[in-house]
Amino acid sequence: MEMASPSADRVLLLGPLQVIRNGSPLPQPPSRKVRALLAYLAVTGRPVSREKLCELLWDVADDPRGELRWCLTKLRSLVDCPVTTRLIADRKQVQIEADALDVDALRVVRETQATLSSGSTSDLRSLLALFRGDFLEGLSVERAPSFENWLAGQRHRFGQLRQQLLERLGALLPPEDRIDVLRELIEVAPFDESAHVALVRALTTSALHAEARQQIDASVKRFQSEGIDSASLRSAFATAQQQRAKPVQAIRQGAPIDAASHQQPARTRRPTLLVMPFAGATPEEAADARRVTSDVIFGIAKLRSVSTIAWSTASALSDQSPAVAATRVNAQYVASGRLQRHGTEYLASIELIEPASGRIFWANEFSCNIGDAFSAANPLASQIVAGLDAEIHIIERNRALLMPPTSLDAWQAYHRGLANMYRFTSESNREAQTFFHQAITLDPTFSRSYAGLSFTHFQNAFVLKTREREQEIALALSTAGRGLEVDPGDPAAHWAMGRALWLRRDHESAITALEQATRLSPSYASAHYSLAMVHCQTGDPERAVEAADTAALLSPLDPMLFAIFGARTFGLLRLGKTEEAAVFALRGAEQPNAHIHARAIAVLTLATVGRMDEADAEWTRLRHLQPAYNFRQFEDAFHLVDDLRRIYQKAAKVMHIPQ
């Protein structure tokens, strides 16, 4: 683990702000803005313009630059020492030389990924000991919405890192030693259902049955106190106890299955999917097919978009017909499949069935290299999960479209919102917001509706209502945050937060949130695409291309396919692969719902590689849609690194696009 220099002052941000010098805390400045300024400069670690700092901390001020100068004067006593000047300020920029300081938050950022992948339990405990509470606990700055939004993003970012470290430590410890860790995890993520269930299992495994019972009661009460329906939590507790109390063989002998325990609360009525064990022609194929089935069930459960029946129950029902099996567990959809070896590849043939009629809704084939089939990120299972999930949502959306708006439940209203969300027009975006608000009113605990609503505000800030960008960014952040509050385990909630943080130009926090979404569900294509979107503009271009390819593999008919291709275009251009970039830019513009910026990517990329006839044709189409489009709109929409900006500035001049 990295150690700080003995002479370095310590700046503690993970909890109440403290500056430690020579082992003793320095007095806190009474001004909240001085403390906020210290935290922002310490975390940023690079020069920040005075204009940016004024916008951050002074929403309304007669003389923001004068107030900033006063704050910097007060700040010097905290960061400078007699022999070292750490606060560097000129007429344009301000910077704290963070290398001379030991900043707990920066240490966590530097060391978390390596510690998660290869750290020992002592390494994990050492890093977790840095967390004394929330980021800048107790600090808020009135009438500074930009700072408050930044602060919310940082608290989310470090909360996620702390949660990941606790989850990893809990996984490494034996059951009797992980109890305290799981209790801390629940305090960090109080409505993460899996953490509550894991704690009850650890208590039960350690024969602490009375404490397990008390924990069940406390967990249910906690959910209910926040107005969160505890039915699924109760069901998970019951399942955990049943798995220890009686063997699965009882199901084979005809013991009744409590179908009600698999149902969602009536307000959402999410459908339930039963994945029957896949078949194989040979004993070896059959064994591998069972493993793939288990991975698919696990992957569907991690998506948290539809309910799924546990592997043990599905396996116990394997000798039943789809109709009978579905009836016993109240499933609206049944998936079945067959796994075959073809040389060095596996081929999986999958069907999605309506159990009542036996009608096949959807069928597809997926393949992967045998060597990859049981890797940590199983590409075969991930493709099957994404395909089943996408098809179920299409069916549910089409059913919702036939329902009168006044008769919709939360699940149906959410799908009506989705149907409008991806049309990328002002009118359809307003319609989507109406349906998402309806879904939230019907079920305030349904996190997907908050994620959808956040995305509509993202669209407004990005392309539809750019004059109201700051207001829309704030709404995108707040609605994404509400989704995280009601279901921290929903990858869509982290996806929405990541996109909103990107709008705020907090790219590191955006990547943290999006990586958490992919960690929660490796099959969630939208999170992979959004990671590509952030990386292709400001991060790692190779990682961007990889993430875009993953998204396209998981969701080849995705409504955001034009944007997936656009992210790949940016990444390829930064890697110098200009001809390939032009191919994907044009493919993106050709998608039927491509918005105006996707078409601009095609114009500028085609001009970059000298395909002027095609660039002219695309520019004509773009101007037909928006005659006043100019390069400034393009620059404002994206967060382009300098090399990419220069490429497109040159192309815009060649095309005579107004600046």
C-alpha cells in the first residue's frame, strides 16, 4: 500500500473536513465556501480557472472574483506552510499542488481497483479505515447549486467505492467474521436488498438464529419506514431459510410451490421468467448446458428488470412441460434452449415461449469460443440474458401501447415512457416524462422509472433544450439520485447517474458509476455503451472501442445503436483508424432514430477522410432537419479532448460549417 510522506499535511475529506499538520488538526475556517474550495481543489488536482470557481461557488454575487480572492487568502493558512507554497494562483488559474498533500480521497481513488483485484483482507481494511463518513460530511453551501451537484456526485462516487471494498472484504472472510462488515455495508447501502440477505445468511450459518430473526425484522421495518415495499425482501429471506430448512427434492415429490412469493407488488406487476435447464445431446454438453443455464438465471436476476425463478426451483421442474412448470411458479414467460459443441465453439439455440399457448415469441442462436464460455464475463450467457431481456421488454411495451393511459399500472406506464423516450423529439420526450411521472406516482419504489425520467432530462440538456442545460442537468442528477435511493442494486439507476455526472463534466465519477452498473449486470448493454461514450471523448479510446463492441454484441438492435457507432467513431479517430471511423460514423447516421449530433459526426468524419461527396450529402440532410446547425452546437454537446477537437475543427472549416 502507498504511504504518504512523513512531512506531508493530511487533508481528510472522507468524513468531516480536517487538515492535519504535525499530527494535530488545524482550526476549521468558519466560511463554508473556503472549506468547499479546499475540497474541490484538492480532489481536482489540476489548475482550475477563476471563472470556473466563481461559477461553482457563487450563483449570485456582486463581486464573485473579489469573494474568491478573499477565500483564497483564508485558504493559504490551511495549505501553505512556512517553507512550502502549495496554493498556486495567478490571474487566470488556481491550483493546489496535491502531491505535497496526503489526501485520503485521492488515495482511495488510486488504490481501490488494485486492492479489489489482488489486495489482501488487511489491504482492504486499511483502505476502508480511511472512510470516517460521507465525503465532506456535514458540509453544504447555500445558493451554490453547481457545487451542490458536484458534491452529490462525489458522495455517490466514494459511496460506491466504499461499497465495493466492503463487498470484496465480505466475500473473502469466513461467515462468522463477515457479520460486522455486512452490518457496515448495510449502513453504506441501506436499501441494497442483497446486503440484508447476505447478513441474515451469515448469522444463520454462524448459528445465531435469534439475531438472524431480529435482523429480518429490522430490515423489513427499515424498508417500510422509507415507504419501500418489502415483499421481495421478505421473499428473499424466506427463500434463504427454505434452502437451509428443506431439500429441493421436496418439489420433485409434488410439494406445493408458493407462487405468491414470486410475484411482484401489484403496483408494478413485473412479469416473471422461468428459465428451464438447457439440454445437451451428450453427457458433457448436458453438464455444460446446466452451467450456462445457471449463469443465465443469475444474469437475469442481476438485471433486476424482470423477475426470474431460482435455479434450484427451475431444475426441480425440469421434467414438467413448460405450461405446467410456468403455472406452478406463476411465470408469464418460459425460456428453453439447447447447447451444442461445434469444433472449438459452443452454439446455444434459445426459445422464448408463452406458456399458456405454447407459442414461440422469439428464437435466436448465440455462439462463443469454448475457452470463453465459462470465464468470469461469460459472453455466451451475457448475450442470452440481453436477448431475453430485450425481447420481453418489446412484448411488454407493445402490450402497454394497447392499453388506455388511465388504466396503466406502474410497469405499463414505464413501458409507455420507454416507447416515447427513444424517438428524440421534444414532443415525444415530453410524452415520455408524463408516463414516467405516472409510473412514479403509482409506485415510488420502482427505480427504473426514475432512471427513464433522468434520461429524458439528459436528452433535454444534450440536444433538445440546450438553452436550459444547467436546469436540465440538475434534474437529471436529482432523478437519478432518487432511483439509487429506492434501489441501489439496479444497474439502470447507476447508468442514469453516470450519464448525469458526465453532463456535469465529472468524468471520473461518471466512469465509477457506469462501471458499477456493468459490475452489477455484465449483460446491461446501455451501461457498456455509456462507458464507451465517456471514454471515447475524454478517457481511454481503446477501452471505448471495446465497450462499444460489447454493447453492440449484447444488443444488436438497440435503439441507441447510432450512438454506439458514434462512440466507436470517436475512439477509432483518436487511435488513428480514420477509414474505419468513417464507416461507423456513416452507419450511425443511417439509423432511423439518429439525432442531429449523430448526423454531424458523420459529416465531420467523412470530411476528415476526404469522402467529400458523402460528407456533402450528409450535410444537406442535416441542414434540412436543422438549418441553423453550427459547429458551436457540436462542441457544446460533446466533451472532446484537444486532439479530437482539432480534427473536427479542421473538418468543419473544410465543410464551411458555421462556427
